[in-house]
Amino acid sequence: MIERLNRIPGISCLMPQGAFYAFPNISGVLGKAYEGKVINNSMDLTELLLVEANVAVVPGGPFGADNYLRLSYATSMDHIVTGLDRMEEMIAGIGGQGSGVR
């Protein structure tokens, strides 16, 4: 999962030291837009992933890290691969700098 996350442009992720969660940094997509929707924070990307890619993740904001997402890998490998495929495809559609206004 970590290897796949690190191959997605704009995303980087360190190997977790415990638990069942990855905590990828999304700084590379913040300020950019997907189909006219500017991604200002982790909640914006969380909502887009759910609506556009049918992938549920947790925003990092409530954990004090608004430029991160929280992903669980306590599920089947098939679910992980499908989720990462969908996430990668949606993020590939993220364009350049947004207008900063939603």
C-alpha cells in the first residue's frame, strides 16, 4: 500500500511504525482543482474521493495534520488494490493551481 501511495503524483507516505493505518501526505495536491473544485485541505480531498472515486478515507485535520489523510489497511488486499486504483485514477485528473475560491 505504501509503495502504491508513493507512486501517485502529489502524494507521499512513510512506512507506518505500527497500527493498521497509512498516513499519506497530500501537500502536492493542495491548492489544485478537480473538475473545478479546489482542494484546500484534507476534508476537500476526502469528500472528492468519496463522491468521485467511491473511496472512503479519513481527513487528517482532526488529527492535527490537515495535509494528510488516514487510510486503514485492515481489510482484504482486493479492497486495498481497488481503492488505490480508484484513488490514483481520480488524483490523475487533478489539474493545476485552483482559483482559491470555491
